[in-house]
Amino acid sequence: MAVEEFSLIERYFKSSQASRNTSGLDVGIGDDAAILSPPAGQRLCVAVDTLVSGIHFPENTPACDIGYKALAVNLSDLAAMGASPYAFTLALTLPDTKEHWLQGFSEGLLTLAKEHQIALIGGDTTRGPLTISVQVLGLLPCQQGLLRSGAKVGDDIYVSGNIGDASLGLQIQQGKLIPATEGKHQQYLLSRLNRPTPRIALGQALLDLANSAIDVSDGLLVDLKHVLDASQVGARIKLEAIPLSPAYQACTDSQNVPSLHRYTQALEAGDDYELCFSAAKEKREQLKALKGHIPITRIGEIIKEKTLQCLDANGVEFDYDPRGFEHF
């Protein structure tokens, strides 16, 4: 059954404001624009991402997962800046208005919104190929914020969580891969693809610890290269320090993937939405204490030479031209 535009907004999205933190929201959904009054001493941090069916997610992805991920990838950008989520808008382009799809999509979207206590404050709906654009607003204390341009020579390089899982999840979603232990690993890898964890708490904890940060969306090395370029430095990465999950290792073992390729494959994988950051060596003890709550792994160091070096298990550099997801 088709749903008329304003009925769609009223039924599936407007009620989301009722249970969210709407402090500072003077006017929300229902007018031509929202009106906000950010708290004193805070500044706004804004990010936007667009997901297109068949490009950013397989067409057979469940609607609830699409909704969840559409918000999650944007919250990941806020995490990389050290910002706390404040509110978001949604521009939704639909080929049709099927109620069961809208129900699932809104449930996934608003589940994550509720978890982070943020309100949907406006947006737009239109007809066309399935496309979702979410804009998030975050808050940062004045004079604070993590940037790509802050990495310093001698910094340690860290990454949160595990790398490469989402790429295997994508292969499963596309029917190209059957995991070694199908039930257990399949569900885990699919969840890493469809429901990434925005590292909001880590980003906020890093405000006083890290010198630079970025979220890993297009591939660890490709995204790290953005930091190196912005900071005018280089990096040396220990390949076998890259954190791989038991599911990733089991699946690559079952495919007889050589050890070295197992790591390079993970480094090129996109959609992990973990944080990669650099911090002074003097911060190691504080970061070690943080590791008890949030998984982080030290994988290398920032160097003066403007190169990206990858070292094998014997500490020998090998020729490697990192690839990642390309939008065009």
C-alpha cells in the first residue's frame, strides 16, 4: 500500500522526537526548517553521508539494517571528531512507499537514534531510486575537536575494534561466501556490515589524548593516508599488528588465504567504521587504561618521511600499493 508524503512523515518519523533529548530544539519537524539553540560553550559539528542502493548496500539488505546503518555511518564521522551527537535530519528518496519497508527502515533508524538520545528534526522525502542522505549535528566544547591534520612525528598509531569484517559480511550478503562455521560467523560478519558500531565514547575520550583521528570507511590504509597528507607526515605500519577477529581469521583460513594477503585484504576493506588515530607515546598508559573499556590496538607510528611503509612479520618493508573503496 502506498503512503502519502505527509502521512508517511507523521506515522514513521515525527513521533521520534517524543523520546529523544530535544534540549535546545526550538522548532522541529513540521515547519520549513528546524530551529536550534546549541548549549552555551559548545560549537556545532556537522557531517552528512549519502547511501545509494546497490552501491553502498546490496539491494537485498533488510530495511531495518539500511535505516540503522544510514545513521551509524554519520555518527561514526562525529566520533572521529570527538563530538557528542545532538540531532539529525533525513532526506529519503523512495521508488515507492511500501508500508512494511518503511516500518522496518524507521525501526532500524530510530533504534540507533534512541540509543544515542538524538532527535530527528527534519528532512525531505521524494520519489526516485532508493537513496538515503542523513545529516548529523554534534556538539564539541569550544577550542576542542579531533582533526586529520594533527598527527605528529613519533606518535603511535592505533585502530579500534577489528578490521576487515564488513568486507566478508558483504561477500556473504552477495552470496559469494559461506563462512567456515556458518551460523556463528555469518551472523557476526553480517552485523559488522549492516550494523557498525559508531565509536562515540572512544572519540570523546580521545579529545584529551589523541593528536589526530579519522573513521575507517574506505579502507584502513586509504583513510590513514588522508591523515598523513593533512598532517604532512608519513607512517610505518606493522602488518601483523592489525587486529583481526576470530571470524575473519576462520573464514580466510577456510579459503586458504596466505598470511600476508590476509592482512593486506583487511587493510583494503571498507565499511568497518572503526577509528584510526595517533597519540603521543607519553599517552600509552592512559590509552592502556582506556583499552579495558574499548578495544584499541597499536599498529604503528608516525614518521617524518612522507611515505606509508608496511612491514611484514620480520620487520621487512614490502612493496604494496594500498587500494580502498573508490566513489568514482
